[in-house]
Amino acid sequence: MLWRYFSTVAFTLLLWLSGCGGGARPGFLDVRLPDGTKISAQLRLTPEEQATGMMFRTSLPKNEGMLFIHATEEARGYWMFQCEIPLDIIWMDRNRRIVEISKETPPCRDIAERCPSYGGNARSKYVLELATGMADAHRLKVGDTIAF
């Protein structure tokens, strides 16, 4: 009986992570901002996916983003090495409460060692990258909760 419970939990988790059942494309998850705006966020789950993130992308539609889901909650900085566009970066704790925001984070086309890190001042489990200006446009602030 216990195995059935864990199988159900595992199956539900897989559906959630793949975006099935919620109208999202495979590999994407619908994220709802505090003002009700829906963002289709591409998931970044593995260390390899997280390391490449938004590298080499030349655009990001206003209704899309990238959601990094980390295994642990800890202080973590993000950098913009090889990113082509500025981004708003939003860090959230395990309760999906915003703990830090970096607005209009500039891309870094320099050598890796010269690219600064942003954030990392608060413990986070989730990080959402949005098109620059979205944090201000939707009045995101520390303490708000993002639903997904």
C-alpha cells in the first residue's frame, strides 16, 4: 500500500515538472505573478541545464521566462556570462516567496572571469529569469509570492 502512495506522488511530480495537465508545453511550467499575470517558464532542473540557462539567446518574450529549481535552499549568485540580453532575476525561497530581485541585470560578453555575479544575498530554492523590465511592470517586490 505504501508503494502505491509513493508511486502516485512520483507520477504527480513528473506530470507537474513536465507541464502536463496544466496547459503548459512540455518542459515548461505556468507561473503566476502576484498581479495574476501568467508566464510560461522553461524549466531548468539539472546542473547542466542550469549552467547554460539563458546563454546565447537573443530574445525573451514578455510572457515567457526561465525557472531554475534547485535541490536545496541556499544563497546562490547568478552570472550573465554569454547572455545576450538583460534580464530581471527573481530569487524565491522554498515557499516561493521573493527574497531578492536583480532588475535589468546586464549581459556579460567579456571573458568569464570578468563577469560579476548577481544576487546570492538570501537563501533561495527557485530562481525566475524574466525579460528586463518585467519586475517593475508587474510591481514585484521582496515578500511577494509567486505561484507555480
